[in-house]
Amino acid sequence: EDLKVIVDPIRPARTLYCLGAGHVAKPTARLAASVGFKVIVIDDRAEFASSDRFPEAAEVRVIEDFNRAFDPDSIDQDDFIAIFTRGHRYDKEVLEQALKTKAGYIGLMGSKKKRDAIYQALRENGFSDADLARVHCPIGIPLAAETPEELAVSIVGELINERARK
């Protein structure tokens, strides 16, 4: 009768895949790792995707190109994907792959104009509006963010909210 049981679930760290290792990815990876995400950085440029630039990342991958950025079957509903490559073409390629995963969160950095162009191309490739509704674009919570560090706060704020909802 005097026994008390406290249940505190231990959840594994959610994995954040940062596609692109540029100026916004760097503070985003650092901040995401500091709030408990397991960060994996992926880019096709060895000079950007390095452990020296991303010491907080659990893994840094240099890929040949973005056509096969990751194995879609290795990503599940507990994983987060943030896309900020260096160009529209790469963003479209990575987003197309991301939509074929079970990722619980997909975010795309860019303007509404860029988003609309990429979405139109994806619709032409057979993706539905329901598929595209999975994407958070522009990525991040609304802030008057301008610097890469401020953008990282916006992005990681959204990641925290999504993680808490799940």
C-alpha cells in the first residue's frame, strides 16, 4: 500500500538529418544537438561536410551527389529531415527522396516562390498535394530572423515543437 511507482519514459534521441552543410546548417546542427537531437549532416562537398565544421554531429557524410542522399528505408517516423542544400535543383532532388520516406518531419528552407516552383515540378512527377502537405516550407517558426544563427533558432524551435507533439 505504501509503494509508489513513478514512470518516466526514456525516449531515444530523435535523429535530425541535415541535408546541406552550408552557413545555415552549421548553427542549426549545433543548436539541435544541444537540445537532444542526434544530428547527421550530409553534403556532397567534403570541404563543408567535415567533423571539424560539425563537431557536435553524431555523423557527417560526404556523398557523391544528392541523387542518392540517403537510404529512404532507413528513415522512420521518429526521424526529422531538414533540407538546405545550395540550390533549387538539389533541394528538389532531396525533397523527392524525403517524401518517399516515413520521416515524421520534413522541412525545406526557401522562399514561397522557390517552394511553389519545386512543388509544381514534384506534382508533375506524380506527387500529390497530400504528399506535399507533409513539408514545412518555409522551414522554422515565424521570426524576423536574418542571420544564420537566428534562422537556426527558428528552425530548431519548430523541431522542438514537432518533437513534443509526437
